[in-house]
Amino acid sequence: MTHLKITVDDQPDAKDIHTVISHLVEYNNSQTQPDVSEPLAIWVRDTDITIVAGLVGQTNWEWLYISHL
């Protein structure tokens, strides 16, 4: 087995961060269906059709993610 070393870096290099994220995304994509992301909004309008409230988000993998309410 390969010898592994764990280190802590309080000022990580952006390239190293990108490498880890890229590998995670690549692996996750190989294990799931293709990501289908769609924006979604639900509006509450008054009688003048002016937006008075709402929900803004997106759907990913048949889940709703709300960013603003």
C-alpha cells in the first residue's frame, strides 16, 4: 500500500483546491445520473401584477434548492 501523509494547510494554493474539487466532481459524476439543473421561481403578485413576494432557487437531481425567500 502507498504511504500517505495528512497535512493541514492554513493558506492552501488555489490550484490544489481546484484539483480536489475537480476530482470530487469527476467521481461524483461517474456515480450518478447527469446533473440537470433548472432555475425556478415562485411569485406572489398583487392585483396590479406587481411582485410582492417570492421564492428563487433551482432544482438539481429532483431536489429543490432555495437561495432566496
